[in-house]
Amino acid sequence: MKSFIIDNTLITKAAALLTLMALPFTLQSCYYDVEEELYQNVPCVTENVTFSQTIQPIFQRNCVVCHTGAAGNGGIDLSTHAGASVVASNGRLVGAVTHAGGFTPMPQGASQLPACTINQIKAWVEAGAPNN
């Protein structure tokens, strides 16, 4: 049988090459996809705002990671219309997303939602927070 002797510098170079090849996969950052920021010339639509097509997707992107089910932070469940309508009707939803005094600013630890998103939430609340 032949025995192979591999030079340590060759192993070091191979390890360095593999590390460099893997680097792009390890340096990925969070992807922030806010339509208003990506397409700034798109008009903000606040007419005919629906829970299922407008509000629920906003909550999915920004809120339900913390506010889901009976154990939701602050006792708030934004994963369903029933839960969302409670905070919509008592004023906590608009107060929180507008960062109004006396309310905990939401999303917590993040910047305020885009103006269009806030206006859509306000329009839905002003329409009576319908389950549509």
C-alpha cells in the first residue's frame, strides 16, 4: 500500500479556501421589506381597507411575533380579528402605532411603522374595525 503524506500548508490553504467560500452564507443579514420604502412613489391607499387584505398582513409582518394567542404580550392577540378589534375599539392600537403619549410605542424596540401603514390602520379603526 502506498501512503500519502499531505503537506500541512496544503491543508491550511484548503481550510482557508473553504472558509472564504462559506463566508457569504454566514454574513446574511435580516431582510427588511417595506413596500413604502422600496417603492416610494406608490400612492398610499386608505380607501376600502380590509382586515384580511390590509390589516392582517401588517400585523403578520410587525406584530404577531409578540402578540399571539392568550399569552400575547400585554394580553393582546393580534393574530385574529377578535383580538385585534378589542385594541382597535379601546384606542390602544392607534395610540401604540402612532407613538402617542401614554401608550407603549409599537413595534417595541423598532422604529415607527411607515406613515402609510399607520394611516391604513387608522382608516380601518375609523371604519369600525370590520371583519372583512
